[in-house]
Amino acid sequence: MQLRNIIAVAALGGLASAANNSTLTNATPSVDSGCSFSSFTATAAGQLQSVAACETAVGDVVVYGDSFRSIELTGLKQLYGNLAIRNASQATVVNAPTLQLVSGQLEVSGGTILSNLNLAQLTTVGSLEFNALPALEHTGLTAGLTSADSIVISDTGLSQLTGINVYKLKVFNVNNNKDIDTIDSGLQEVTDTLDISYNAEKVDVILNQLKSANNIILQQINSFQAPNLTSTNGSIAISKSSIEKIELPKVESAGSVVINQNDDLEEIDFSKLTSLSGALQISDNDNLKSLDGFNSLKTVGGTININGSFDNGTFDALSRVSGGFILKTDGQLSCSAFNKLNSNGDVRGDKFQCEDKVTTSSSSSAKSNSGSSSNSATGGSSQSSEGGSSSSGSSSSSRKSEGSSNVGKLASVVAAFAGIGFVLI
Ligand SMILES: *[C@@H]1O[C@H](CO)[C@@H](O)[C@H](O)[C@H]1NC(C)=O
Ligand SMILES: *[C@@H]1O[C@H](CO)[C@@H](O)[C@H](O)[C@H]1NC(C)=O
Ligand SMILES: *[C@@H]1O[C@H](CO)[C@@H](O)[C@H](O)[C@H]1NC(C)=O
Ligand SMILES: *[C@@H]1O[C@H](CO)[C@@H](O)[C@H](O)[C@H]1NC(C)=O
Ligand SMILES: *[C@@H]1O[C@H](CO)[C@@H](O)[C@H](O)[C@H]1NC(C)=O
Ligand SMILES: *[C@@H]1O[C@H](CO)[C@@H](O)[C@H](O)[C@H]1NC(C)=O
Ligand SMILES: *[C@@H]1O[C@H](CO)[C@@H](O)[C@H](O)[C@H]1NC(C)=O
């Protein structure tokens, strides 16, 4: 008893030391034929006794249906295979206090009134999935999981994710749990996808140890803290959230960054970000007035697509955008700095479009500008800042429809890409 308390506290303190122990999960022990199950499905309580009688069992076990009031697996310590407890809609209890390992997937799903899950000694799983367990308030992972490849928790009544102490995962997906309002984890690395979406109205996500992830998807969160995050291979997407600040000051590279529909967002800090292999999209964040959080960004492999009411912000270091550039702002921010980028040939791809309160600048190339070695030619002599208006190339100029008289300098500019402009001249 005392030992268990110590373990639990240690685990909470983030001292867990194993990740994905494939030595354990890939083992295939030999067992008596009575403990070897192949596609065994129990639909009545009595049928589970043969499984519970084995300390070590091999095979896939499914427990299914509404004839269970409780599911008793006391005695079973290790299952080499998958264990699924599905649609036991009349069961309030799953009792597996001796279970230490499930080498494949442990799935508990569709337990409408399941409120007591006892997995007191479970430390190792291949993957864990809790799904559609609205009455479940505690994970029941007393000792705490220290080894898993993938964890998916969705649509449960959990308010905390205690007992999940794995530092390296392929997948960490926590979605639609209406009572989870804080996720504070010692997770260090996610090799595939970290997805935290649509939990409690406002969830604070604290991942102080996270160093890298492949994809990060965050929706309907209140805050995100990942001060140690340095890179993501795939995308960082933060949307539909009440987050006020996105601060990822150590991230140096990422695939794409997508920041959409965060109504309360006022500040973005990606001050070390130098390269994106994919796109940068910032759109429909009603209170975001500044774009000055990307001061180190040099290269963007995909498209930059930004809209909003920006008053300031330039991309001082930006020297290469491979996939085109679209910026629309109805704040005080001017397109002039961005037009310069275009005329330098820093923007490639098939489209350049910048609309501020004053000007509309756009250009498009008919086809790829693959060999645009002539960047310096500044073919876009048609470039102009506000006030000027000229055009070249085949695109037609367009006047912005808003008749904002106080500005008085409505102008339309059509600028050709450097390479194309050169050809046209
Ligand atoms: C995995 O488990 C085995 C058996 O318990 C242990 O000897 C080994 O150290 C563990 N490996 C890791 C990486 O924790
Ligand atoms: C199990 O229950 C879920 C809802 O909880 C339902 O969507 C699913 O169809 C059920 N599965 C079976 C095989 O009855
Ligand atoms: C876990 O181990 C397996 C087998 O070695 C490997 O394929 C998998 O990528 C590992 N997962 C993580 C998250 O390291
Ligand atoms: C970053 O991680 C290190 C150890 O991995 C930890 O000591 C440090 O507290 C973390 N930084 C923050 C700001 O939490
Ligand atoms: C990064 O992404 C590339 C291509 O999508 C993939 O080949 C590579 O394995 C990924 N690396 C990591 C660490 O996820
Ligand atoms: C902003 O950009 C997004 C993505 O391109 C688009 O869906 C949205 O309609 C745009 N919003 C405005 C106000 O232009
Ligand atoms: C941009 O505007 C924000 C407020 O909207 C301000 O905090 C920030 O200092 C400004 N940045 C620059 C470079 O003027």
C-alpha cells in the first residue's frame, strides 16, 4: 500500500523512466493452451473466468455487450495481444487490479455507465484507447503508465489524465472530454501527432518538457505552454481557441504553421522560427493586430496566406517564399514592405497578392517560374507603393471597392513577378 503511494507520487512528479518498451510489448511467451486465446469474445460474465484464471495469456480478447454488470479480470497479469472492452453498456465496474501489461491495444469503449475502472498495476501497453465513457471520472491507473506507443482519450468524463506518465509517444490524442480543463504532462517527444481538441470549454495545455513533435493540432484550448519545443516536422495548427498568446519562442523550424479563428488572440511569438517547409496561414483571428512575431523567418517552402486587421508587423528576415504570397489587411499595416519582397524575387510560386487599406497589389504568373535566375532584374518596375499606380503584365488592375474617402489614395497596382516581368519588359 505504502509502496504504491510512493510510486504514484513519483509518477506524478514526472519521474517515469520508460517509453515504449518494445522488449515487453514484442515478446511472445509460450503459455498453456488454456491461456492461449485466438479471437476470443466474451459476451457473458462467466466466460471471462477462463481469461482471469491465467496470469499470462496470449491472444486477442474482446468483452462485448450489455449482459455485464461488472467485468472481472482479477488474476490476469499479462496479456500478449489486444484487450477490448466494448459496449458493455450495463457495466459500472471493470476490475483488473493485477493487470500489468497489455502488449497490443487496450481499448475500453462504449461504457455508458462505467464509473470504476481499476487498472491499479498497469504500466505497459502497446496502445491505450478510452472512448465514449461519459461516466468515467478517473483513469484508474494508480501505478501509472510508463510505456505506450499511442494514447487516445476521447469522449470520457475524465477531469484529469493522472497516471499517464509516458515521455515518448507516437500519438497523443485527447478530444471531446468535456471535463478536462488542464493537461499538464511531462511528454518530451511525439513522433506522429499530438492532438488536443474540443475538451472543456477552456483547456490549459502545459507541456513544459516537450522538445519535438511531428504534428501539433490544438482546437478549443485556452492556453498552450511548450517553452522547450524546438521543432516540429509537420504542422502546428492552433484554431478555434480562446488563447490570447501563442508563444513558442524556441521553435526554429516547422512544417506548416496554421493559426485560424482564435477570437481572443492578441500576440504571436515565433521569434526563433527561421524556416517553414510548408505554409504559413494566419486567418480570421479577430483581435490580432500585430504580425511582428516572425522576425527570424527566412524561408517558407509553401504559401504565405494571411488575413486580418493588422496594424504593424513585417517579415524582416524573409528572403524566400516558394509557394506564393497572399496578404489581406484592413488595419494600418501597409503593403509596401511586402511589395518589395515581391519585386526582389523573394516570392515565387504562382501568385502574389497584397491588399491593405490603401492598395491592392497582385500578380500571377501563368506557369511555374522555375528558372527564375533573374531575380535581380527587378522586372517589376511596375512596383509601386501607395499613391502610385501603374501596371504591367497581363493581369488587369482592379480597384478596391471600399470607397474609404479619408485615405484618399486608393490605388491599384499590379506587379508582375520578377522573372515574368523581365520577360514582359
Ligand atoms: C523494458 O522492460 C524490460 C523487462 O522488464 C527491462 O529489462 C528493460 O530495461 C525495459 N526497457 C526500457 C527501455 O525501459
Ligand atoms: C457500440 O456502441 C457505440 C456507441 O456507444 C455504437 O456507435 C456502436 O455501433 C456499437 N457497436 C456495436 C457493434 O454495437
Ligand atoms: C516503439 O517501438 C517500436 C518497435 O521498436 C517502433 O516501431 C516504434 O516506432 C516505437 N515508438 C516510439 C514512439 O518510439
Ligand atoms: C525544459 O526541459 C528541461 C529538462 O528537459 C527542464 O529542466 C526545464 O525546466 C524545462 N523548461 C521549462 C521552462 O520548463
Ligand atoms: C519528418 O517528415 C519527413 C517527411 O514527411 C519524414 O520522412 C521524417 O521521418 C519525419 N521525421 C520525424 C522525426 O518525424
Ligand atoms: C481569410 O483566409 C481564410 C483562409 O484562406 C479564408 O477562409 C477566410 O474566408 C478569409 N477571411 C477573410 C475575412 O478574408
Ligand atoms: C505592434 O503593435 C503591437 C500592439 O498592437 C505592439 O505591442 C508592438 O510593439 C508593435 N510592434 C512594432 C514593431 O511596432
